[in-house]
Amino acid sequence: MDEHVILVHGLWMRAFTLAALHRRIEREGYKVHFFDYASVLSEHDTSIDKLVEFVRAIEAAEAPPQRVHFVCHSLGGLMALRALRRLPDLVAGCVVCIGSPLRGSAIARSVAQLPGGSFFIGKNLDLLTEGLERWNGKRPVGAIAGRLPFGLGLVFGALPMPHDGTVSVEETQLPGLTDHVVLPATHTGLLFSDEAAAQTVAFLRNKRFHHAAAA
């Protein structure tokens, strides 16, 4: 299998936080890459430029990939979808957004209103608060949301139920998605969930989640 998966982490995290997901996807025969960036200190345009360069480097390898997929957590989903606008000629592949506030983050908006809140969120504040209107790209995009309500949402303000403690299910439901599934996990717990990993692989293979398993 010459299919590559690029893992893109979220806010306040680094690439190693996706290590469990890396192992699980790699076991299925994919070539998995960590993309690391400074999620608080770097402007999102700078990070997106670096992600585009990262993808181009994979494309330029001696054995060009047949497919390039993206698996992203939280802010990483917004980063990847923005980057793909700059990669119109990229080989086929899928995107899985795990706990990503694709329509914008209510928690980020609440935190930004607090003294020092915008500094706490960092230079991706606009991307997080605005989100996207819809996905118009040709690449299939699937979103995995969590519904165990434990996390920042309990501290910084109420989120509409269901939510994963940080991101509401509604915030993950971007128009234009190929598929969407909700799992019993918190925002961070999604990274360590066997079910989330299995659903991710299902989407990479079939462009659909396994809804019977999530019921």
C-alpha cells in the first residue's frame, strides 16, 4: 500500500499527542507522518504554508504516493481544509476531522472575551472563531464528534448539548461533509479511543464511517 496519512494536531498540543492514533493507523498499512506546528505562537497562514510545503515534500519523494490522506484533531481540521485550497492538484485521498470545530468554536469566542483570553488562544484565534462556511472541495471529508461533556466547556461557558466538553457536535457539522459520526468520548479522549481510530480507518478505506458500530 502506497498511501500516506498526515496527522495534524490541535491547539495547545504538539505532534506527539497523536502517537496512539499514529500507531493504530500505521498497523493498517499506511505510511503515517506527524506534522508539527506552533499552534499558539504561529500565525495560521504561516502554519498552513508549512503544511503545504510538508505535503509537497511527500509528493516529491522517490516513490510518489498513490494517495495522501489527512487525519486531524480539533484546530488541525481547519488547518488541513485551508491548506487543501492551495493543493488543487494533490493526488486523491480523504480527510478525517476529529473533534474539529469546523463551523467555529464557541469556547474560543468565550475565552477571547476574558482578560488575556486572546493571548491564551494565540494567533489562530480568527480561524477558530470564524470557522468555515462549507466544504466545496472534491476530496471526501468525514467528521468524528464526541458526546461526553467533560472539559473546558464546563469552565468557560455552556455549550449546546451534545458536546465533547470543548466542541459541540453542531460545530463539527460542516455543510459539504461526506459523512459524520458521533462517538461516546471527550475532546481529548477521541485521540485515544479505539473506536475513533477504527472509524478513521473505515473512512480512509471506504469514504464512509461504520454507523452500525457507533450506534
